[in-house]
Amino acid sequence: MHALITGGSSGIGKALAQKLAAEGYDVSLIARRKDVLAEAAGDIEQYRRDPSQRVAFYAADVADRHQAEAAVKAAIAKLGAPDMLIASAGISEPGYFSDLAPEIFERAMNVNYLGTLYVVRAALASMRARRKGRIVFISSGAALMGVFGYSAYGPSKFAVRGLAESLRAELKADKIAVSIAYPPDTETPMLDAERLTMPAETRAICALAPAWTAGAVAECILDGIAQNRFAITPGSTLTAMNRLPGLVIPLLRWYCDRLVKSVRGDALKASGFETQLRKLPG
């Protein structure tokens, strides 16, 4: 069995690779940095159920179609068509919409959406030829509802959701299953980077629920796959958002709007602006 994982050098992708190696899979990792990939591959080898299992890695930027296609083809040539293809590569840079450079929006769409699309297209013919396998899209809870401060990241993950929805229907005749996971905030290097630019309002919203570990998210995803579920939503809140969007999401929007208003009110008080306004005539 062969699991091909993009973004497999860290975070959720690496946690999934560890667990799949423990289940007996050969594993191929695709990510940008060769040194980090090599270290991750060495770590994942420690989880193998059998010493004969292979762990291969390929340095590529999935946002570059030619690099993505070459990496997938090399992985297939070495380990065969993937029984499980997991598209986990992603980037996020939160911030106020008007403060974010256009290049940030472009990069988010190129990596998160097009990077997913390129990899799936590159592997699909080999999976179709075998008439078996599963494609797993790693989206985000931010693809279930727009979140303050994630105007670059969220829409790119909504696009991944749309692709998964379309392929779920289209690939049924090929006996290829499709799943999409909507992880909550997860303690990963990506979340550490997000915290550097996260607006105060976004930080307050994210604080409503504790971040999950990558291992816990990976376990939930694999449980969902074992149950042949299309949508995999770790935690009760995301599950409710997915199953009862008409009821739950308006309530969450209302609550988050109030939270944003409160954070901004606190910021004004802290700056002394409110006090200065009271001193003005009239």
C-alpha cells in the first residue's frame, strides 16, 4: 500500500504519515524544503510496522505545476499508484483585508487550491487504471464559514471544498473514494506563523476553542476514512457547522460579530481615544 502525502514534512501531513506507516503503508512525502523532508522521513521510518516499508521524499513546490507533476510521477514510479493521496500542503497569512498585499492572496490560492489540483491531476490516471484508491483533501474549518482576518486563506480553502465536492461525484464511477477534512486550529508550525500576523479580533475568535494536536486531528481523519465518510469534521462545533449550517452558522456569525465589537471597544479604551472624545465640545 502506498500513501502519497503533500505537506508531509510537518503538521497534520506528517502526523498522518506517521500513523499510516504504523498501519503498514509505504509513504511518499512532497514538500518544499529538502532538509526538512529528509528529517521528517527519518522520523517516519521509526513508525513503520515492518522494516521493508519504504519512505521516500521529493522536494517540490506544489504551486508550480511542473514541479508538482514531476514529484508525483517520481513517487508513482518508485512506489506505484497511490492507494491514498492526501493533499495537505497549505499556507496561511492572516491579516486585515486592506493590509494584505495582492501577492498574499495569489500565493494562498496557488498553494492551497492549485497545488492541490495539480497533485490530484498528476496522480489520477494511475489511480483510475487500478480502479481503486482514496483522495483526501485537507481543507479547514475556515471553509465552513468565513472568519475575520482570513480573507486570503479562507477562500482558498473554500475552493478546495468545491473541488472535493465535484470530484466526489465524478470519481464514483472509477471506484475512487473522496474525503475532505475540515480541521480546527491545530498546533503546527503553520499556526505558529499565523500568530505573528493574526489581528486581535481573529485571535479572540480563535481563543473560543483550544487548538488540537496534529496527532489528534490525524487520528480523527483516519477514523473518518475508515468509516468511508466524505466530510470529516473534528470536534462537535465543526460537525454541527457542517450538518446544520442554516442553524449553527448564523448563530456563530452573530457571536463572532459581538466578539469583534468587544475587542475593538477594548482597544479604543486602551488607547485613551474614548476619554479624549468625552472632552470634545458637544
